[in-house]
Amino acid sequence: MNPTTPLVYPICEIFASIQGEATWSGRPMLFVRAWGCPLACPWCDEPLHRDPAAKRLLPAEAILAEMNRLAPGLRAVVLTGGEPLALPNLPTLIQRLKKAGYWIAMESSGVGGPLPDPMVDWLTLSPKTPVDPELLLAADEIKFVLGATGGDPDAILALTKHHLNIWVQPRANGTTPDPKAVARCLELVMAARGRLRLSTQIHKFLGVR
């Protein structure tokens, strides 16, 4: 790459809304959604990241300009996806966001690349495949998205011995939660006696992005 050519990042959307999941539910945030993911989960509820027509190659300055246009003065941003760990030159983007004064959260499945240096301010790990145990312990919160079947509830409960901020979240059918997944998550949370918490995707109940 020519040294004068700015780095660009594959992004499929940038928007402002509330965080609807887990610890920061209800907090207004900007969302920068990475295009692409090494995984191909058939139940993924964010299909836009696989749409070639949605892919935009944006330099950091264009990302910042769009964020400021959408929500001037809001200084909390979530890097999500797709898979943000798969973004090329992720540490450079994080440095630029930090320089602009943003508090940075990131939601990752734990695949696609190493954790960035500098690190984000808040890491949500949402594993879909086995990940390095050290990565689990590095996360500020862990969120397991569960369907009516599958997953390993015993392994999730065992993890609560080592991590205090673990959530289970029912998979969605389109824009609404799967009732069977909801029932399963509720059963697991109640059986955990306070060691697990339920994430409900409140933005979907409210009908907002």
C-alpha cells in the first residue's frame, strides 16, 4: 500500500441507538458494524454483514465523521459485526477512536484475529465456538446466545466459578425472541441461583435498531 493511501475498514453500517443487551442495556451508544465474519452461524440475526452490497471501505476519518453526524457529543461506541476482530488494522482504528475521546466497547465471538493493543474499554465475548480460556477471562462480560437446544449449560455454569459477569440470551426468530429459547434461558438462569443473568435484547422489544 502506498504510504499516503489511508487505511480503510470494511464496514456495513454505522448507527446510533441504545445498547439493548447485557450489562450496558439502555445506554445510548454509537454502533460501528464490521462487514464479514469467519463464522457462518445459520441463526445469525445480523445478516447485513454478509451482503456484498452493504460493504463499504471507509477510512477512520469517514467513520468518525459519520458518527459525529449521527450523534454529536455522544462519546460511547460499540465495535460489533460481523466480527470486529477480523477488521484489518484494528489497533489503528481503536487508537484513532481513543484520540477522538470515545469510550470503546467491542462485541466479539473470539475468532478472526488477536485481541488488539491498545485494548478497548469494554470487551463482550459472545462465543459461538470453543475459544482460548485466557480470552474468556479477559472479557468484561460473557454472553452466550442459546437456542431451544444445543450449547452446554453445564460448561456455562462451570465458567461462573471463574467469571462473575455471565449472561445467557435467547436466540431470535427474526425480530422476536424464540419462545422455546426464552424458556430454556429462564430455566437456566433460575437454576443458577444468581450466577447467571438474562439478556433480553430490549431494542427488539421496543422496535428500534
